[in-house]
Amino acid sequence: KLDPYGIFTKERGFAPGDPRRCRGHRYGPREGFHQMEKEFRILDYVGEALKNPREVEIEKKEPVSVDYFKEILEEEENKKEDDK
């Protein structure tokens, strides 16, 4: 089966040939076609990940302190003044 997990499968609300969706009436690819093409390429990877899940650790990044942020801004302002 192409998409056993139903990842990229959704019910369509328009009948085939409906002018609101049919590319024959719009003279080009249908909306979202290029995104679907990209999703189709990664479908095997997503399915494999769902079949064989593994534990991962996500590194929690600390927010930048206000003081450090001010330092960065001051350094950049000084660089601009030196360039003048």
C-alpha cells in the first residue's frame, strides 16, 4: 500500500472536473501540486520512521539574556560607527 499510515491522504471536497479545483480549467498545475510532489518523495522516510521509531533527545536551548543581547547590539552599533 502506498500510504499505509494515511500521512498524506485526505478526503477531497470537490468532484473530479469541478472548475474550482480542476487544472484543466485553470491551465496549470493544481494548487499544492508542488508541495505534494515534495511530500511524495519523503513518504518512504516518514513511513520507515513510523515503523521503526527510536528515542531521540532534543537539546533545549536557553534563551539569550537581555544583558547579552544588549552587548551584541552595542557591538554592532560600535562597528557601524567605526565604519563611518
